[in-house]
Amino acid sequence: MKTVGILTGGGDAPGLNAVIRAIVRRSNPRGYRMIGIRHGWRGLLTKETVELDAGATAGILHRGGTILGTSRTNPYKNPKDARAVEENFKALGLDVLVAIGGAIDAATGGH
């Protein structure tokens, strides 16, 4: 079974819950384990997670923002945080990470 992590970054935008729900609803029946990472990249640094399934994503479309929470954390500004993201990705048993939202800083190429 593949494990997919989902996090939301940047501002708390109204369309994020629809994206989370769509990913979970399409992935769970195909045998993927879905892990929500709370508070965006900050949550990956601190390993704050929640299991996501159809029940966890029921009724979220009408709610604004994101059920996972978000932050404006950029772990790639600090090499120590970048390493922690990689280590926690492995520690959580993730095979894939879906990062939704946020913006790329044109001055740094997203780093």
C-alpha cells in the first residue's frame, strides 16, 4: 500500500478543501493510505498528521479554508529544516507528498 501525504501551504484559500476531498475520494478506493499533514510545511517539520478517509473529508466542501490548517513556512530557507523535511517524510512512511497552495518566490526559484 502506498502512503500519500497531503499538506496545504500559503494562505488559507476557500478551494483547498475541495482539492483535499477530491484527492482522498479518488485515492482511498484505489488502495492508497492518505495522511493529512497539519499546518502545512510546519506540520511536516513537527510530524503533525491526521488520517484522511471519506469520513474525515465528508461535509468539508461548504467550509472555507482548509481542514488541515496552513502556514507560510518555507523549510527550504534553512538547510537544517530541509533535512528535517526529508527525514520526516521517511519517518512517516510517505511514498508521495502532495503540496497544495502557496506561491513560488520568483526571486529564489521557490527556495
